[in-house]
Amino acid sequence: MSSTAANENCAQNFVNNILVSSNDEQIHGSEGAIDEVEQDEGITNEDQYEEDDEIYDEPHLDDDDDEALTQNSATNETNSVPNTTTSAHPDYDLHPLLLDDISDMFTQVPSKELAGASYQIDTENPRLLRVIFQFFTDFIEGETACQWQICNKTLLTCHILVHRKFYLEEKVTVEHVFQTCSCHPAYACKVPFIERLVRDFFEKAAITMERLAYSRAALNSKLRLNLEILPKFKQESYRELLGDVVDETLLNDSVANEILDNEKRVARKLELIKAPRIQPLDVDQHYDLLDEKHLPSLYHGHFVQFCKYIIYRLKNLNTLCVMCGKRTIDRDTKKALKPTICSDYECFSNAMDSKFRNDPLPPSIFSIEIADFLLLLVSTAIRSDRHALILDPYPRLINPYNTSTTLIDENGNKDGNLVILRQIVDDIMKMKSITQYEAVKISLRSMLELKHPWAFSFFHWLMGTNRYHFSRIPEEHQLKQVQTEHQYFIKHEDMTKHVNFKNLRAQVGSIFAFHGSPQENWHSILRSGLQIGKGGYLLNGAAYGAGIYVSPSFEFSASYVRPRTMYRNNPYTSTYDPEEKIQPLDQQNWSCIALCEIINSPEVYKKHSTEIWTIQDPNLICTRFIFFYPSGLHSLHFRVDSEEAATSIRKLIHTLNNIAC
């Protein structure tokens, strides 16, 4: 059966309300089911390339202490497709291109990915057609599903509304994107972060009827001959061009001639009817919603384009920019720990405003909760007389109006840079708080640039270089023994370290200890991790040789959190009232202490006394919690070297791993 004949047959089945079963597999629609044709028929070389090029970048790993997370046990064969059949409507009076798009959706999208689909007249507005898509999700890795708040044991359902007569000439509305499963409240749950991707597709792709018609004509000579691509006086001369076999060389020459004749509109139409070609397999494919040419082709319609796009996004959730869809993770490294934003200024700016304006983005994209503290830590490093050593990484500010140029980096005049950086930080701090920022008519970028022209560039660098995924610990789960409300859970660091640490911990277990260091050292620690020769060792000496110094005693580690001379009027022994509500930028002197997990092996650490341990390998210690204290620290007699304390911390980590995505 030819591709054209198959499509026409499917369309006729739709109209005639015929229920057909193919290979014991049914796809239910409001008018019945669609006869499935052989997938190899009607699929072009480009379609085959796109299917072969699907990239599974999600790392298949369990996060720390998440062994109890429900593992995916579903398969495409066992996922059930709800029967959405409704009463038949013999005459829907659908736009021909809409009918073609519906038909091709079933013949061109593999049934292993599109679990089911249907359509029906909207009950509230009979002029609209409700199209329902159902996608498999069982290929999504467990932790990634948690981060995107999607259940990978259940089908993903999308409801969209289109005008049944005018189709894309009217706005396409995304009504619902949800799942129905027993693990969600009331057995139904929206998936707001996936819904955002669906909504962005239909809003930003902005496909016109003309573009759809001409793109579909690339595979159908009858459509090409009926299109008014050329003025009538040219149509006869182009008859060969629009015939059954398209000569690409002739087509390219024709496009060039029309451009020379200043007929750019005609040239654009001719470009659209080019048949799909096999693309080289080394092309680093991505779909950028801000640039239509990177979307899947329209040769088989807008619904096929949507299905291919959303399946691609679901299979690469953590390796594509959540704002524009550009690839952010190299396909060879496949290091995708969490949702990401690309380096594009506009994406970062829009994502920041989305975060503050409750436009859903996965929580783990930014550690917004700790933005004020990150600002305080880098401010202290910039002002320190040790800035040449501890301001690592060094600020790199991109010109926001010409992103190919750099305003500040480590190769410039560092003394001059230091003056500018201090001024930028002072001006940003006049906002009182980044995390509490709210504005209806002004973006965060505009707000920052009102304070200093380079402030947003600085903030872009500050957030982009933070390697840790922070989550504020909910009050009900906070460690009461440390007596501060400013408690943050650090979910993971570098992926390679993360995996190796987890494997070793499974073999020999782990222990816990505190690490204290002055505020000025933490800018570097939170970007390069605890390192031998950094942090407290540089400042406090090395009585027991090289190593990362930790202690099971909170009180002992706190003795290393001594302020620099600029804060001598607030020594670490000052009184701190944990009930007092103090915002980070209300004062600049904060004390920081971390609770770390360490591989339990004599080769990893040395116990020099009951209070002092040194770690010999930075890869075998992971920071799990960080606590902030205004003005100073209490003398807290809290130790973590007992089995009872360690068990309690492990349970807390397990709990937070499941809620801190």
C-alpha cells in the first residue's frame, strides 16, 4: 500500500466511524478507531532519522538514599489505554488540513510512543474540537520523573482545543495536561512542568495554515499542483518543478531566481515544498522553539510535529534547556542530574521571572532559596584581603547587550575589577532580598540593572556557577538540635562523584561529621567542593597535616567559623536568638557550618582525637546540609558519631530526597 493511499484510507475510516482493530491493538477515538498501517509505509527518510536519533541522556542512577523510590515496573505493552470512545458524530465538518493532521497522527507516530488518541466536539463550545493525546512515560528515569513531578508508571494525557473549521487560523488552547494514578491525591494530578512544555510548543511554534499547507505539499504532488505558489503566468513553466518528482537542483535554482526577482514570498513558498532529506547522523539536533527551523518537520502535519516534539522532550528532560529546548548537556557525557537552563541571556532572564511569578519551572533548576546567601558569600570573598586566593571561580561577566564580549574576567585588571565588583554587590544588596523579589510590571533583570548596569550579568554568573542543588528544609523536617531556621539540604554534587560515592557507601557504609569554615571560604567551597588545601586548613593551619578537617562535634567545628577582622565587633561567641526572624541581607555577618557524609573506611579518614578527623580524598566526602546563623553560633552540644544520630540523619536524607526534587 502506498503512503498516500494509506493516509486516504485512514481519513475515510475516520469519517465513516469505522472501528478497526489491527494486530490486537486498538486506538480509540470519538468516532471509533483508526486502522493502523505498516509503520514503514509513509515514513520518510527524515522521519526514520528522527526516530533513530532519539537520545536517552537521562542517567540511570538512584540518588542518595532513594532506594525506596518506586522503580518503574511498567512497559509500553502493559500500560493500559483508557477507552475514550464517545457517541459518534457523523458530520463534524472539519477543516481538510485538520482531518489530514488527525489521520497522519495515527499513521506516522509509532504506537510504542503514542499510547492513544481521540477527538470529540467540545461540550461547552461546539465550534471547537477537543483532541486528546496519551503518551507513554515509562522510559523516564525515576529521579528525573521526581524532579519533573511526573509519574512514570502512568500515561500522560494532553487535552487541546482547536477550531474545527478554521483550525490554526484560531488560537490553539492547551486545556489540560494531567495523569490519573493511585499515587496522586484524588487519583488525578496535573503535571505543571510538562504542561508548560506543551503550552510553549503551541504558543511559540506559531504555525500558520499557509505554512502547514505548503509543508504538507512537499510529499503530495496533487497538493503542490493545486497550491497558488506562483503567479499564473509562471505556473506552466514550473509544471515540472511541481510534478511527481521534485528536482532539488531545479528547485534551488528557482528559489534563487525568485529572490533575484525580489519575489521573497514566492521563494519562501518554494522552500517549504522541498521534500525531506536524510540528515547526517553527526548533526547535534535540538528543537529551539524560538527558531521554527529546529522543530520537527511539518510534512505530516502539526499533530505529528507535536507528538514527535513532546516525545523527544520527555526522553531528554534534563538535557535540554527548559526555556528554549537547546541542548545543554553534551550527548557523549550524558551528565544530566537535574533540569537545566542554557547559557542564553534571554532564557536565564525569563526563567528567573518565571520562578518569581509562579510560572511553573521544576524547583531544582535554581537554588533560588539560597540566592541571598550566595550573594553574601561572594560579597565576603570579594572584600576579603585573601580575595586573590578564595575568589574562585573568578567572576566572568558577559556584556548583556553584546554577548560575544566580556566585561570582567580573570584576565583583566583585577584591582580595577575588584572595585567594580564591590560596587555591584553593594548596589544589588540595596534590593534587601533577591528571594523576596516581587514586581508586577518590571522584570528581575530590569530591577537589577536599575541598581547597576552590570548587576544582572553578575547575578547570571553567580547563579550559573553554583554547582549544588539546594532545597530549603521544610520546618517539620528540620534538625532541631542545630537551632536555626536557615537549614538547607544539598541533594547532589558532581555526577561522577555522586555515583562513585553511592557505590562505595553500599559496600562499606558511611559516617557523618561537621565542617566549619569562615564565611569568606564558602563561595569557593560551594563551587569546587571541599578540597585539601582549601577552606579552614588555609586559615587555621594544619596541625595534623594535609587533609579536609571535620569533627563529629558541632561545638568543635563551630570554633573554626571565626569571622575575619572586618567583623570583629560580632565574634562567633555572640548571642544568637533562633526565634529572631532575620533576612539574609539585613546583615552581612553570617556563620556557616556544614554537615557532611563520609565513606566509612580507615583509608578515607584519620581520627586524630575524638574531636578532630582529617579526610584524605575529597571525592569521599559529600556535603549534605548547610546551616546559616546570623551574628554567630550557640555553644551546641550536638554530636553525630553515635549510631542513633547517624540513623536519624540517614532517614532524614531519604525523606528529603523524595521531596526536594
